[in-house]
Amino acid sequence: MCAPRSAPSTTGERVLRLWTRLSPLPGGIWLFNRILGRMVPYSGSLGAVVTHLAPGSARVVLRDRRGVRNHLRSVHAVALANLGELASGLALTLALPASLRGIVTGLDVVYHKKGRGRLRAESRCEAPPADASGEYVVTAHIFDEAGDEVATFTARWTLGPREERRGG
């Protein structure tokens, strides 16, 4: 008899396990993104598509469409910020040791040019030490189809020890 598989204990572990199982399958990336959108409804409302995930690394693509545009016929500044937050948040969440949890406490976006067409946000970060505490900064870079950087997004996270859940 096989031993039962233990359930992933952190959000990052659950998301990575889901990605690992679904992404190689036909339609798996589409299904993963639908499930992620239900897990995180606000981020799901952006309509971005995760195309790569690994601990400390994420790539998310946003299709230019009317629902994310502004009056200047480009992708809205806040849609770009949401795209950067999604990529950087996924990269860090998957890199966090099980002993830590984090919350975003600050955001900064520098806009370099109007975002038009298919946009790609990429984020990479190192895994924080298991005993880390305090501020941790994660950056995402957003590029257009020509490879030009449209925006640089920076998130400040406050990290601390994960509280033990108590039964009852």
C-alpha cells in the first residue's frame, strides 16, 4: 500500500504543484490560469496568462485589449502595475520557505513608455533565508513585443515567521 501524499502546506507549494501537474498537458496552461483566477479573483480579472513558473521565477503575458486600455489607446497604468504585481508575487510566493509568510507593504512603478500590444512581465528573485524577517524587495520588468521595457515594477514585502495553525 502506498503512503498517502501529504497536502502542500503553503500557497506557493500548492500553486507549484498545480503548475507542475497541468502545464505539460494539452490545455493545461489554460486550465491552470482558470484555477489561479479562481484562487485569486482580483488577479484573475486582469486576464493575464502565466506562461512560466518556478520557485523565484515567473513570466506572465497580458494581451492588449479594450478592457485594459486607457484613453491614450495604450494599456492602462494600473493594469501594468497589476501585471507586475502578479509576476513578482508569484515568483516570491513560490520561493518562500515554508517557515515564512509575507505581505506586500509597498508598490512602486516606473513607466518608461506606453504599453501596446502583447506585454510580458518577468520576475526573478532569490529565495529568502528560512529565518528572514523584515523587508524584502522583488522586481518585475514589463516588456512589449519589440523587447522594449515598458515599465519596472517593484514590490516591498514584509516577511516574518509563519504562525502554526492550531486545531480546534
